[in-house]
Amino acid sequence: MFENFKTPEELIPSDPRFGCGPSLIPVEFVEKLVATNMHLLGTSHRKSAIKNLVKEVQEGLRSYFKVPANYQIVLGNGGATLLFDMIALGIVDRKAAHFTCGEFSNKWFKSTDLVPWISAVEHTVEYGQGIDGQNVDDADLIAVTLNETSTGVQLSALPEVDEDTLLAIDATSGAGQIPCDVSKTDIFFFSPQKVFASEGGLWVAFLSPKAVYRAMRISEDSDRYVPGIMNWKTALTNSEKNQTYNTPSVSTLFYLNEQIKLMNELGYDKVCNLAQEKATFLYNWANEKDYLSPYIAEEKYRSTAVACIDLDEKYDANALIKLLADEKVVYGIDAYRKLGRNQFRISLFHNVTLDNLKKLTQIIDMAIQQEK
Ligand SMILES: Cc1ncc(COP(=O)(O)O)c(C=O)c1O
């Protein structure tokens, strides 16, 4: 199937990367990094060149997300996955309630559930459905996922939690382009290799005063052993000095900073609107074609960062995906592997242009027409 298809020259996207993570890093960022020559890469994170970079990242994020002045912006190594454990070990008191709807939110629940002293409860829905979460009596932390990357489901509203409960939100693949009032969250965290067009390995978290208080209390509780790399007090102290506890990847920080500057030029609202425009275009396309359908039935949960679109079983999505990748025309549009669906999962991240998305849809349509 599709073996005779060749992408016409005029439909070749200017950038073939449509993957949902890592996402495309603009070539200009790489060129800018190269231009720093001998003056950045290979510099200690305790020296001013890197500390200034971290400071710029923190200030840029504060301004972009309108992070309240009394929130801490903390960075560390290990990505969002490390934070799953770090939050469980260092912020959950006794009970956490997780709202899950796919692979990543479920993985977070499982991390918490493995901690012997925590009682973790999972509230879940079938894959393809959305869930917003709510306060749960006697849970001291509520865990929700802003954008479930495996299924393309986003939150439609933030849950309201009790005064002494913390709201933690894994915003990894939606942070920056899915609207979210971070002042209504206690721990808002993400890895930078999605909307923020950087590399993996780093985590970023915004902590409310309530979350800092809890983290400090547990850090200082001598009965609970927490590995040094997961210690919140250490992470907070280092971040206050524009540092990470251990050595970070300088290029990751550099790309992240470039993307924050780029997005700050537009502002959060405008970036969210552009994402919505791309999402509307793709979901309309999926609705119009008889061989396509949006995977997420309920519109309010359809992600504006990751679009999952099912293809009629008559056509083999993977065969087309492989052909386009072999042609070096389109990369990364395969469904999340464990989902096992005949599906395209397409990134709507900020640097993926509407123009290229239009070309991608035309390529897919043309390939299908040839098989009809
Ligand atoms: C929603 C979500 N959470 C967590 C992660 C894990 O991030 P990392 O690989 O940076 O640890 C991912 C990665 O894709 C994700 O999409």
C-alpha cells in the first residue's frame, strides 16, 4: 500500500518534523549556539555565563506565564519523569489522588503508588476520553495532566482544591500554548522538549508558597529519606541562585531560552490562539474527510498541542508514515506506540507552522486518493 506514492515537490513542508516530543528545534537556534563559539559550551554552571542564562530563563518564564512574584521557579535535571518521584517523595504527605486518561498520567500515578507510605488513588477514564479532576476528601495532593501526550487529551478546566490540598499539574506537552492560569496551581511542571523546543533532560517547576512550605517541611523531616537529587530544599536553594543542583546541559538551557524569547515576543494569549487556529484546522479536516475522524470525541478535551486523528482501517497509517519518513518529507506522526491505533498523532507545537500542517494534510489526502 502507498508504494507508488511520491510527494510532489510543492507539497514538501519546509520542516519535516511533526513529532510530539521531542519537538522540532529551529535550525536558527542551533546556529546561534554555534555562534557562541568558545564562550558558552563547556562553562561551569557555577559561573556567571550559565547563571545569567538560567536567570534569563527564569525571568522569561515568569513574564510569559505571569507567574506570581511569590512563586518559585525551580529547575533541575531528570525531566518530568524524575519529578513524578520527586513530588511523591518530597511533597505528598500521605494521600494523593491522580486523574488519569492515558500513558503519561497513568505512569505518574504508578510512581506515586509505589511509595510505601503514600495511599494513591487513581480516577481514570477510557483512553480517548478526558477528565478534569476535582478535590478528593483527605487527599493532600491532586494530580492532573494538562495535556495527555499519548492520546491528545487536554484539561478543559482546572480543579478547585481545598485550602490545605496542593494542585499539581504535569504540563509537559501543553505548557506555553494551552491556556492555564498558573496562579491557580501549586506545582506546575514541564520538560522543555515540547512546546519549548529544547532538548530533554531538564525539568522546570513553578511552586506556590503553599507547595514550597510543604516541600521544606518534608525536606527538613529527618525521618523521611529522600535522595539528594530529589531533595526539594536543595533544588529550591540552587534555583534561587540561578543554578541547578548538578551539572545541566548548557545547550538545553540555551534552546529553551531562545524559545522563551520568541514566545514572549507574541505573548501567551497570542501563542494559545495560534495553537487553537492550527487545531481547528486539523480537526475540521479530520471531520470533513470520510476516511478520517478525530480520536477524541468530546470537543472540549481535544488538545491544541497534540492532535490524534484516526484513519479508516482500509488504509494502513503506518505504511504511509514509513513511506513519508523514508522520503525524508515527514517525521514523527505515528500514534503513541502503546495505543496501537491506526492513527496519526500530529504535533501542533508552536514552531510547527500552519502552512506546513496544510501541506501535510494535502499529502495525506493525495496518498489516500491514489489508493481509493
Ligand atoms: C505528559 C508527559 N508527562 C511526562 C513526560 C515525561 O517527560 P520526560 O521524558 O522529559 O521525563 C512526557 C514525555 O513525553 C509527557 O508527554
